[in-house]
Amino acid sequence: MENKQQRIQNRIGSEIVEFRQQQKTLQMATLTYDGCPHVSYTPFVYLPDGYYILISDIAKHGQNIKSHQKVSIMMIEDEQDSRSIYARKRLSFDTTANLVHRESDSWWEAIRALEQRFGEIVSNLSKLGDFHMYQLIPEKGRFVKGFGKAFDVTGSDLVDIVHLDEGHIKNK
């Protein structure tokens, strides 16, 4: 007999996979060399060992990752598709960015996956010397389905319910 945690994992785990597959870009928060936050976005592909992004050193986030490897990422439901603008479905992770060496097996696997997902532009960009591949390794995250429906997620998509000790505070 399945326990509650197994039922949650089976149901929410498959929703996370489906949601991630629907997303083509992720928002990412990086830190500048002097520690200021910077937000941007990039196309991505998810492989079993992490999220892969192909970004340019010319872009601010490309420069930032070189000095700070901690990156926060988020995939979020389109505004037009959400039932409530305050409760858009989203999946976010704290990650560590690792440079993928050009011409390595991991490089080619990620390039093929990105090409399959986004087409010929990936081949063209990957030939430019300022573009680098990064593997974003998810550590801890959260999947939010709506109000009161938040789930902690590990880097390997293991799910747990988030229990809030206190609710919203009503104004007097």
C-alpha cells in the first residue's frame, strides 16, 4: 500500500516533469562581480544531470556566472494562462553553474538536445567563441501550483509538502 509521501511524489513529480517540458526558457538571477543582483532569461534544455544553457560572455549574465557560480532559476507559467496573477505556477531552484568544456561529451550531448529543441540557431551560436555552455546543477527548489499548494523539491525532483507554521496576517 502506498503511503502519503509516495502518492504525493507520484502525482506532483509527474506534474513537475510535464511543467518543465512545457517551458522553453528560464529566468535566472545572477550576481555581478560586486555582488549586485541581476535578473535575465535564457533558453534551456533539461538533461538527467541538470539544466543546460548556452550563453554569451557579452551578456551580463554570462559575465556574472564567471565570477559567481551560484544561480537561482525559475520557470513560470505565462500570465495569460494563469488563473490568478498572484498564484502563477512556477518551479524554482538554487543551482551551481559549472562550465562545460567545449568539445567534451557533455558539450555535444547538450548541443544536440538544444538543437533538437530550438533548431539551427544553436549550431550557429555554438560556433561563436564568446558562447559557453553551463550546466546548472539544481540543489533545492520549490514547485508552486497555486495558493496553499507549495512543494519543496530536491535537485532530483523528490517532493515534500511545505507546511507553513503561520498563515497570512489580517490587517487590523
